[in-house]
Amino acid sequence: MKVKFKFGIQTYSGTIDEMTFGSYRKHRLCIGRKYVTPKVTANNTSMGDKLKNLALIYSNVSSGYKDELRTYAGLNSVNVPNDALPPNAFAIFVKMFFLFSKLGEGHIDLATVTYGDLSTLGEDIASIAVAVENGYLASVTGADLLTTEM
């Protein structure tokens, strides 16, 4: 649910009294929900391993690539309906890797792939422009200028 605060507070991120709040749209929108502890399943564990590994890879990519990924996220927001939240740079990075794992020739395992492996396996997603060209990211105006490599 959308949350409105008193006293000029626009947004808040965190958990207070069994409510979790998130700040979105450059601190113009706050969404609150009841905090729920998820049940641990085999799928949760598998997804957790993959996302931890992708977060490690993301921390090793060049700062120029991350900047261009943020730029792409801003450009991509025109493809998102007004009533939905646009994905941030890391979410787009994760989505690209899941699609790369699914459609790629090598069928990489996202739980074990390393940043070093990308030099041989990741030429299809080496830059934003190449990933868009190969269909791993949605096409947006200006994406062809985002050529910094990971």
C-alpha cells in the first residue's frame, strides 16, 4: 500500500513494528507491507545461492558498466507501465543473467559462474549495447551508445 507520512517526511526504507517500508521513484513514493518471514524451501536456497553469486559478480564489474546499467535502467523505465515500479540496475543485471543462462549456448550455472568465467562465456552480454543487440535486454533508444564492458 502507498504510505503517506506526517511532518514533511516523504519516504522511509526499513522495518518498524512488523511493517516493512520501501522508498521508490527517487524518494517520491513509499510502499508499506506487513513483514512476513518466508519459509525456507529448496527453491529459496537455490535462488539465494544464485543471487548471492550474482551480487558478487556485480560487485566486481567495472564502475563504468554499473553507471551505464543505471543509465539503461532510466531509459528502460519508459517500457514500464505507470502503475508499476521500474527495475533498478541490479534487477536488470539479474534478469539479463537469468535469460543468458536460459538461452545461452553454454547454459551456465548461476550459482557457480565467476567473474573470470565471463571473459570466455559472456561475450554476448559484455556491454549493454551487445546485450540489447543479442536480445538479453529490451531495446531502448540510446542503448547502442552504452558500450562500456564489464
